[in-house]
Amino acid sequence: MKYRVIDRKYRFMSFFDTETGAYLRTGILDENGRDTGVDPFMGSFPNLIDVGVMGHCIHGKTGLCAKAGIGCYQSGLTIEKPNMSVDDFRWIAEQCRHKSNQFALGGRGDPDQHEHFEELLQICRENDIVPNFTTSGYGMTREIARICKKYCGAVAVSWYRSEYTTNAIQMLLDAGVKTNIHYVLGNNTIDEAIQRLHSDDFPKGINAIVFLLHKPAGQGTQQNVLSVNDPKVAAFFAEVDNTHPYKIGLDSCNVPGAIRFCKHILPQSLDTCEGARFSCYIDSDMTLLPCSFDQKRQYAVQLRPMTIEEGWQSEPFEHFRARLQKSCPGCPHQDLCKGGCPLLPEIVFCDKPERTVYEEEKA
């Protein structure tokens, strides 16, 4: 199914193909409906919502993340909440019909282990929303892979460097699922990333490797944060710049690094932090946040009775947007970068003198 959304408030159109996942957003349209080439700053409703259906991690006690060298930013080892109910999930999905294109299912654990996993995927499709999710792969089965093929746009397997990682990837590929690898990039993994990219040493048949920048949130540590001045960072982006037999993706937190170090990436392909602009996060307890990394809930809004649209237009979300709009006003790349992460400025790959992080004046 292909559909078009006209955002009359911010004067642009978006197009989405539910079969291929292709998404296109026009620039701001003038009074004659012509594309001005100027990107809209935000939409009147999120195009993508990260829905934290998992309130707890059933594998938390096994320490899978820690064994893989990944600090769970959702603190899955220590926080246990109920998983999102089907009724709450349906309430979210029905508000998003023909407004949001995709749900990224997540939270504190593997979404494929939710007690009503298939029903959640069915609800997405009933509302013309494409579900995607990331899993450790630990509990993946051929039956789950079959369900993913039926409903999902793509599935990402976290690179946990274990037999269950490669087994899950193969099960998904065998089922015909578009399969990605999510690779957390930090001080403890960048050497491996450079080596594997250089030799293209990732499982055959995958669609893409998506590199997610390590953040010091939850159980993520400060010592694992990469520095813009580390020569390994430049070497990593040089490998990203090369041609590979699979696609290379970067999360929006990596965009400042791509701007600085990559020579062959089209600027039009880069989209910096979309939090409170085109995406948001909903926790299993129905808390709405601009980004799932707001673990301190600085910009939190409680849903029910507040709707998603009301939360989207709320004061906390406006404060988050202000940091993106007003940071680094003297930088020629402000339109592309917008100052980088508003939550964790220490992860931003930039040391330019023009860099100024906007802070609101306290009354």
C-alpha cells in the first residue's frame, strides 16, 4: 500500500510505501505548491514512533548485554515493569493510523518475547503501520521468524557476538525477512568494527549494518564514549565511506561524525536528531518522550488521558526542540546537524569553535 500525508500546518507532504519501506518527504511548499528545497523542521505528528512494549527483560538475569560488551541504556538488569498491555498498544496505534508510518518496537527487552507479540504486529497492520524491531536473537525461533515475515518490514539483530546471534540472523534470512545488524559503536567495539568493515566480515545476505553510537545512559558507561579526536573514529568513518556488499546505516547521533569525516555521503541522505521533530518514544508505562535515551525523563509527558498529539504539542517537547533550533547558530552545518544530541552533548563528534549548546535561561 502506498499513501500520502499532507501536513498543512508545516506545509509539506510525505509519501510512504508499506511494502518496500520507501519514505519520501518534500521540502516546505510555497503558496503554489512548489517545493522550495528547504527542509521542514518538524511535522505536526510523528512519522515514526519507538514503542517500548517491553517493561522488563526476561533475559536480564543472564546478563546478555554485559557479556556482549553493551551497557543496557534502559537498565534492563535493574528495572522491572509490566510489559505494555494490548489495550494500550491498540490505543496508540489507532491514533497513528495514516499519520505515523512505522513503529519500532522496543523497550526493556526483546519485543519478540512479549506475551502478545503476534497480536501487536497484527494491530500495526490493521492500522496501516509497518512494525519493525530489534532483538538480541536469544529467544528467536523459526516460528517467530515466520511471524516476522508475515508482518514486519525489517528485523534487526543486535551484534552480540554469540552463536545465538548468527543463528537468529540465519533463521530470519531463511524465512525471507529483511534482516539488519545493529552494532553499538564504543571504545570497546570500534577496533572490531573497523576490521570487520575492512574485510566485509559480516554474515552474508544481510540487508544492512546499522551503527548505533554508544551513549552513557542507563548502564552505559562514560569511559566507553568515543572522542572526536580519537584517530580510530576517523578510520571508522573512512571505512563507512567505502563500498560494501550490504548497506551501511548510521543512527542520527552519528551524523556530526559523518559530516566531519565522510567525503562521499550525500548531505541529502543525512538526517540528524529527529526527536520531537519527526519521531518520539512511548514507554511501557505510557510515558511519552522525545527520545528513548531521556532516561532521566527531563522531557516526559504522561499519556492517558493526554493524547499523542497533545503530548507532541506540549511544553516539554517544545523545550527539547528549542535545543535543536538554537544550538550552534554560527555553524555553516547547523541545518544538517542542529548541534547534535540535546540529551548527551558529550557524544557529539564535534570540537569546532562554533559549537555552542543552547541552554534555556532559568526564571
